Amino acid sequence: MKAPKTLHENSDTTKLVRFYDGVDGLKTGYTKDAGYCLTATAKKDGMRIIAVVMGEPDSKTRNKEVSEMLDYSFAQYKVENLLNNKSSLGKYEVDKGNQKYVNIIPKSDATILRKKGEKTGSATYEVKLKDLKAPIKKGDVVGQLKIKENGKLVRTVDLTTSQDVKKANIGELYLRYMKDIFTADVTA
């Protein structure tokens, strides 16, 4: 008894997952109008590639085309990590917080896609914060990091705090106020 075509299709597709290093997801399909189709994702060296082919004559050609697209992408491009999600972008004052200052960090890694061998430009960033008013939970979006290369905006990353900041009670605020008054007099 001959196996149904759908089972054969699945075995061809699982070859891509088993034999192409980094492939971690895919979706196959076939219709008369669209032909053999495949969407695959692969991740290597911190870079995720999504390859899509449609209208291929058979599953073997479909898999070959996706493999070639992934090979080309991984050979030609790389991800440069500028900041990770633990990089402190400075301490900023929190209005009415139980702590006066909190570190601001990127919510996710700040990366730039580059062509391999390409001369790297000068990347700069600008921190744009909302008003920091307690309470703030770690993970709350408190602003954005604008990454520019050669003066051109190339990426925007959400910012958060490195820890929770609770709202200060009246006693904490009073003690902080008194400390600020006495510290200001000493330094004046």
C-alpha cells in the first residue's frame, strides 16, 4: 500500500528540520493555484531568518530553495548587539518613589542587522523617557531608546526599569525632603 501524499510531504519537510542547523519552525502547504509552499524560520548567532517560497513544482525544489535562501542570508548578514537587556542607560529620578532613583534598561536587546564586511557606521542613541512616577513595575514601558547610525534612525527599543519602584509613604517623602534640605545647605 502506497503512503498518502500528505505523509510523504511531512517526511520531506522534517528533513529540513533535522538536517538544516538552526531551523526551528516551518509551515508547508500545497494548493493547485499556489503550488508547493514553505515558510521556515531558522536562528544562528542571535539572528533569526524567515524564508518563504511559493509556487514551487515539488517539495524537493521547495526545500532546496528555502535552504539556499537561509544559506545566503546567514552567509551575507550578521546581527550586531549594541546593548543587551541588562545594560544600564543611567539612573533617573522617580517622582514619589520609595527610592529616589532607578536604573533604566532596554526591555530587549538593542541590535542592528549588518551586511558582513560592511564598514560599520557610528551608532548613537538617545533616551526618551516618560515622566517617571511611582509606582513602576519592572517591565513597564517607561520610554524609548532611539538608535541612530550616521544620523539616521535605524531602530527603536522600549525602555523599562531594572526593578520595581513602590510609591513612597508620607514619612519616607518627609525624611527625603529633610535630607535634601540639609545636604543642599552643606554643599552651598
